[in-house]
Amino acid sequence: MITHLQGKLVEKNPTNVVVECSGVGYLLNISLHTYSQLPSQDNIKLLTHLQVKEDSHTLYGFFSLAEREIFRLLISVSGIGANTARTMLSSLTPKQIREGIATEDVALIQSIKGIGLKTAQRVVIELKDKVLKIYDIDESLAHQNNTNKDETLSALEVLGYSKKQAERVVDKVIAAQPDATVETLIKAALKNL
């Protein structure tokens, strides 16, 4: 229902943030991984997952698409709720979790606080095939982002900017907007050069 929020960062804590969008403040529960990725600037964009229960509606925020996808996979496993999935993403990066599941590293998954042997085995068994599919999608997105970055840098060089200076700015823009088009990257980079 709510796929992302973009607005002013009003409050920032290790477990949650408040993002103000058009005068409404949204409380998003976040992992330590997302907390460490948050920029210090006022305006941010977080991907979200809305969990609806009988007694509550809870928003979870994610800095990257990969983190949100891993979160959704984790909560699909019996015995893992949203808070446990958030703890897992606070203990390990999405990449470490994905690789741990793909390589059937039960010990790595079990090393997370609150995850026992049976739950770790269930995570690996139920998610291995799904994680491998996401890994393929991430690889193609990374390749697409590299192509977009190269095209953006090329355009900025034609406009007279040095490659080092342009690359620094473009990397920041890509970190903030990983799925941005070449046109969006160029516009954002020009504002910051």
C-alpha cells in the first residue's frame, strides 16, 4: 500500500525514524543497517513495508530495495516475525544474510540473537531458492546502475566537469537514488556541482 516515503527527517533513532511528508509525520521502524546508511541531510527517501494487524498498522523503513526484499522473505518464514527480521537485519547486512542462506550457512543465521538451530535451518531450507532469484535481480540492477553511472559521467565530462569531481557527486546521488535514470542522475549531479 505505501511503497516509500520521501520527506524531511524529523527524528532519527537507532530503532526508528520520523519522516514528515506534507505536514504528516510517519514513524518508521528501522534496522541498524538502515540507521547506519541514513544521510545526515534533511530530505530522505525510505522504502517501506506496511504490516497490518488487528490491533496495529506498523511501518518498517529500508534504505535499499535489497534490504526490504530480504525482510519480506524473512517474515514469510514460519516463526519469524517483523521484529525478529529487523533484529536479523541489525545483526548482519542484507548481503551477509543472503549469502548465508545461499551457501546454507546455518551457523551464521543461528549466530543472530533469538534465532535457534531449528529456525535457522527453516530459514535456509525455505528461502534458498528465493534468495538465489533475488541475487540474480540484484546483479542485473547493479549492472544497470553502472551503465547509468558511466553515461552520466560521460555527459558531465562533455559539459566540462572533471571526471573525479563528477564521479564523487554521481556516487552520492546513486547512493540516495539507486534506481534513478540517467536523466535524473545528470540533473541531480548538476545541482551539486
